[in-house]
Amino acid sequence: MVDEKIDIPTGEVGENLVKFLQKNEKKIADAWTINRLKNSKIRADLISKEDMDARSTRLLKTFTDAVTEGNLEDISMGEYGPLNQLLDETSKELAARGFTLFETGTYFFSLKDTLLEYLQKEYSAKPVILNQVITIVSKLFDNLSLTAFDSFIKGREKTLKGYVKVMAEMATPILLLWKEILFLPIVGVVDSKRAQTIMEEILRQISEKNSKILILDIMGVAVVDSAVANHIIKITRATKLMGCEAIITGISSSIAQTMVSLGIDLGGLKTRSTLIDGLEYAFEVLGYHISRNPGKN
């Protein structure tokens, strides 16, 4: 004879779960900490134990508050608002601290595993009820984890964009070489995106420092073709509109030959072979005169 399946209303499961959590919250929190520390996949060097413990305690408490109404299915309801917000904040911070998606997932699922262990002990004598409780709670945690993962990915994308911006700024080191004289050594490949970044930064610096001369050194440019030349011409024209004259330096013999063979016309642009020549020309334009002090060797 097959036992008839017992179907417990979700609301009743929720009530029992709330009572269970409220009764065992401290034990579950402590067990979660132990399980978390035993798991080598969770990086302890990226966040202090004290900080993680405080966040974990808050997360468990907020989870308990969320299920108080007995809703164990729809996490879009208002009672889950604080929990969703906390998951969002925690996931984004873990991403910013350098946690991987796997490590973040391990952290959240370690709470699920800990909770299920206690539920198994609680309902060990009632296998039918245990099966339904575990199914409901597992689905709930899976939905919450998806929310956390989505927030983590958004946080990681924001962090990576920040890194890209910093790298772009490092790759565009505009220096105030002298009063009213800006200097930009370009190294590497110049594509349309990087050229746009260079132009925006140059124009910002010209505006902030009221510069009159820009020395653009291209000796470190990997390849000079018609596309690169057009980018450089656009940059110099934009600076001219800002009342700043551009001087192109670092044009080696090989670069000069390449430009000639490609028919690239830099007519109208001020060019000098070396940075020293460009600086001397800049001083001349600004009316500076440099002479050696007779008293100095």
C-alpha cells in the first residue's frame, strides 16, 4: 500500500520556518560562520572575519524578517525589499573587493547548506514534510541567489569600467611640461576609441590650465598609417579651436617615409623631429628666452 502524499500549505511551511529561524537564528549564524571558514573557496584575505560575520548576521536576520509574512515564493513582494537591497549591496561590494562569481556564490550557498542541515535535523522524523520544506526553501534560495548574481555581475562590470578608465588615463599621461605648455607622449596603438579619449582629456586639460602649446610626441606609436594620421590631425584641429597650438614631435625617419609612401599630408601642422626641438619652438612662440648663467658651469 502506497502512502498518500501529504501536501502542506506553503503558508503553514512559512509559519513553521519563521518559528524555526527565530528559535535557532544564533545557532544557524554560528554554524554558517564555521562552514564558511572551513570552505577554502571563500577568500579570507579580501575581507576581515569580523566584517564578514557582521554582514552574515545582518543577512540572516533580514532573511528571517522577509519570510515572516509566510511568503516563500514571490521575492518581488514588498516584504523582500530590504533583503533584495541587502543582497544587491553585498554582491556589489564583494565584486568591488575582488571576489569572483564562484566565491560569491559559494558564500551565499553556504547559508543555504547550513539552513538545510538544520531543517533536516528538525524534520528528520517527518520525511514527507522534510521533503516539501527543503524543496520550498531551496527554490526560494535559488531565486534569491539569482538576484545576488545579477547584482554581482553589474558590480563587476562597474569595477571593470573603472579599471578601463584608469588604464586609459594612465595610457594618456598629459603633463604640464612648462607654464602654458602641455606634453603628451603617445605610446602603443591609436584606434578611434583611444583617439577620442585622448582628445577629450587634452581639451579638458587645455581648458583647466589655460595652455597655449601642446607638444604631441608620437615616437612610441606602434603603427602610423592613414587612420592614425587622421586621428592626430583631428586632435590638433580640436586643440586649435581651443586657442592652443599643437606641435607634433617624435617623427622618426621611418615614420616620415611611411607617411610619404601613404601620401599623408600634414600640411599646416607644426612638426619637429625631437622633443627638444619641439620645446625650443614652444618657448619661441611664447616669447621665452633661455640662456646659460655665466656664473654656472
